[in-house]
Amino acid sequence: MSKERARRRAEREAERERRAAEHAAREARAARRRELRGRVVAVLPRRVRVARQGGLLARRRRDQNAVLVVLWFLTQVIAWLLLDGWAARIGVFVLSILLIPVLVTVLFDRRS
């Protein structure tokens, strides 16, 4: 009877030691990974989070800019579909880029 208990205790201890060794190996791998990640992150530049302005005026400005971008994109798509020459397409592109500040000032009354 005591031999059987000793054998089972020895099996439990062997299993506990095996689990402890596995756990130590996992922890060592995780520590190496954390250390490597720390070295890589230390070399990379940090991202600076810029707070987005809230409020009615900021939201209105974002909406207006989104409308303007959509209109500019639609203009480009229509020009590429309707015009055959590269010179005309590039001309529409350049003209639309140059007219964006004018349209913002006239349509949205942003005089600064």
C-alpha cells in the first residue's frame, strides 16, 4: 500500500516538474519576445496623437471638406470618362486643384 502511494506521489511530482519546466520555457520565450519588441519599439518613432476638435463648427468644417472631396472626385471620374485626350484630363485635374481654395472661400465663407 505505501509503495503504491509513493509511486503515485512520485508520478504527481514528476508531472508537476514537467509542467513547471514547460511553464518556465513559455515564460522565457515570452520574456525574449517582450525584450525584442521593446528594442524594436525603442528604435521606432513614437506616434503623436492629435486631439480631434469637437463642436459644431469643427463638425461642420469636416462635413464641408468631405462634400468638397466627393465633388472633386466625381469631377475627376466624369472628366476621365468623357474626355479622350490626356491633355484635357490633366488640364481638368490641374484646374480643379487650383479651384479648390476658391470654391472653399466662396461656398463655405471661410475668409481668414
